[in-house]
Amino acid sequence: MKHTGYEALIGMWGPLGILAFTFLISLVPFASPSNAVMAALIAMSFPNIDKLWIGVSVALGATLAKLVHFSASYGVGKVIERKMGDERLGKYSRITMYIMNFIAAATPIPDEWVVIPMGLGRMSPIWFFLSYLAGKLVITIPAAYIGYGLAPIAEGIFGGNTWIFSAVIGIVIAVIFVFIDFEKLGERVAGALRVRKREEPGA
């Protein structure tokens, strides 16, 4: 079957095509699709590509796109700092933000609510990149293997329209995470870090 659109890009360039496609899609703020669903769909459509490479390529493409968002916010943060002074977060607050960045990357909810404030707060680009990439790898690599494993079932039910199966799975995952209160989760993490700080000698 002749591939068209993004499938042609991936069919021609393999993992590099996956990275480029994911990067372009993820540049759209607040509207990019679930990277786990993307990895699963690509694994279903291209069983000849190594699943590990699919997961890594999707994760890296998404992370590089968010790094663009982060960098733009970082530049705005520098302007604000010159006008209002340097009011960066403390050590434990910054650690909490990196943890929240990991959580945001590993869930299908829009992560710009974490990425943009981190840029405005001029947090470490390196730690932003690493924590976001780690979060993406946690979901994209397993999703690629799961997508590959479920491909025969999806093909038996939907024929060549395996994207319908991926869309259903993505909706189910999104609904599940809607019921997780990430604000309370962040407060618990921050509270645990504050307790640990008080318990440290000389704190």
C-alpha cells in the first residue's frame, strides 16, 4: 500500500521522520495529540520499525517542540526580570516544578500550563529538557510496544483503519487522567519536600 502524508515521511525517513513529524505536531500549543497514542499508531502502521526507536523518536520530537515553547517563555522571563528584578523560585520549589514537568509530560493533559511558567521563571533549560524527556519516554516506549502487540487485533476489527482503535484508546486515557487532581498531587509533593528539608541536619 502506498503511504501518503505523514506516513510517507515516516516510510521514507524512519525514526528521523517520526521525530520530525512529532516535532511539527507538538509545536501547536494546547492542541497537540497524545504522544502515547501517536507512538501506538505509528507502531501499528510500521511494524518493521523498531519499537524502542519509535518511542524514543516520538519522545524526543515532542521534547524538542516543548523546548521551543520553554525558550520563548524564557526570553520573556528575562525581559520581566530586567524590569521587576530577579524573583526566582527557591531550591525546593524548583525541584517541585521539575517533578511536575515530568508528570505533565507523562500524561495526556496539556502541559503548557507547566512548561510556560517554567520558562518565565527562568529555570534550568537542561533540567527542563531532561525531566520532560524522561516523562515522555515513560509513556511513548511502552505505548509503541503495546500498539505493536495490539495491531493484529485492531486490524481484525477495524481493517486498515487502525487509527480508529488508537483514537479510542487515547480518549479512554484522557478521561482517566481528567479525574486525577494534579493540583493536590503537586501540593503533596511540595509538602513532602518541605518536611524533608526541615528534617535535614542544619536546616
